[in-house]
Amino acid sequence: MNRRLALIPTAALTLTLVACSSDDDNPITTEIVTVTEEAPAASSAAATAAASDSDDDDTKAGAVSTDGALAAIQDALAAHPDGIITDLDRDRDSYEIDLVVGQEHLELTVDAKGNVTEVERESEDDAEDIAEAQAATVTAADAAQQALDQHPDAVIDSLSLDEEDGRLEWDIDLDDAQGNDLAEMKIPAV
């Protein structure tokens, strides 16, 4: 009796498999294709090596950092080439940037993809900010790079051009990779 009961599920499974099988006489074949990449031509390899060497030289000289603040500064200045950045604040995946263009004060947002959005434009009551921006000989990008040169693993949280005790300087707040406060720096702006 137990033997008959054991055969019933086996028979049902067999019928199910037969019902799912194909009546085609064409067998299923599997083809394995191997793709190999050709070696680059000698001139391409030489060009690549030369580019790598020049990139190494730029990195050794501390020319460009991949910090998000520096990228945001570049994006803002690309949108407003005559602008002078006076303030930068990190806000998760974007940066809020204040800059002076001529006699106007602009507030921008630069997102992680480099999109620049103008938030506000003011031309009144900013005479002092405009004068400070025009007096600065050290740019926001230069001050940011100096801070990152001293703290290579830091992230710029904020950067602001301020006058304190008659001195024009950049106030820079740095965070570590986890977003914790790392350092506060003051870099002369003139």
C-alpha cells in the first residue's frame, strides 16, 4: 500500500515534465563565444603613457583635487566666468554658492552632476560684500586647495570670505569622510 502511494507523486511529476517538454525535433544548443580585446596600437599606447605621466605630474604638484567643493566652484565659475565666489556651503549632494558678478550678488546651487541653478540675485545692500570680493587676491578655489593640501583626506564643508580685525580672510570648515568636524582654518585672502 505504501509503495502505491509513493508511486503516485512520482507519476504526477513525470507527467508534468513530459507536458512541459517540447515536441520540436530541433535540439537546444548552447554556443560559447569568447571575445578577446586587441592590444592597442603602439602610438595609442605611447599617447596613453604620455597622458598618464602628465597626470602624475599634475597630481604631484597638487594641481587639482577631486573634492566636491572644488568641482562645484569650477561649475559655478563656468556658468559665471566673471564671478568672484564669496561663500560656499555643502548641503548633502549639493553646494550653495554666493558669488559677486560686477555689482550684483548671486546665490547659486550646484548639484552633484554639476548643474548650476540661480536661486537669487541681489543688487542692493551688498556694497560691503562686493568690495571685499573685489579686494581678495586669493580666490575661493586657491583657498580651498590650500586647505586640502594641509588636510588631504578632508572634505570642505564651508568656505566664507570675511573681514576680521581689519584682515580679509577665508574661513574654512573641514569635515572628515564620515561628516564629522575635522578642522577650522583661516587663510589670508590678500
